[in-house]
Amino acid sequence: MRRDVFQAIADPTRRAILCLIAVQALTPNAVAEHFDSSRQAVSKHIKILVECELLKQEQQGREIYYHINPDKMLEIDKWLQQFRGLLEKRFNQLDNVLAKLKSDKK
């Protein structure tokens, strides 16, 4: 089942997992050490992130290490980019209004 990437990153635990794995590749056990949830719950979150292609797995001996998938993260960034310009424009408009109000008070 293919999951929606935005639904996957909506969960705070999955975002925290992404942040951990962005720093270095980790095994599921290493990831689970950072959470109060069970290892099975963490594994379920990791599975969802893999299904969304946000994480890639690499077998090293008997261990599986998870890595961030920078290509998929770039896709998310590109989608968000369209809103950055809009937000910057609105913040600039707000700055102008605030500056005008400040100058009118003087």
C-alpha cells in the first residue's frame, strides 16, 4: 500500500524519527531507544516512512540501517517552496503595515 508522504510526516513521532535518522543512519533498536513507545510501535512508524520512500534501508550483516532519502525530502521541499514566496510576501506586507503604524504614532 502506497501511503501519502504528507500524512506520514504529519505524525510527530515520525518527524522525530526523520530528524534522528537525518543525523546518522540507525537501526530500529537504536531509534527505539529515543522513544517511550515499544520497539514494535517504532518499527511501524519506520515501515510507514519506508513505504513513503522517506527512508531507505541498507542491510549490513544482520542489522538493517535506515537512511534518510534526500531525493524524497527534496520533493517535499519543492512542494513547500510554492508557499514560501506567498508567506514572505505577506510577512513583508505586515512589516510595511507595522512600520506605517509606528511612524504614524510619532
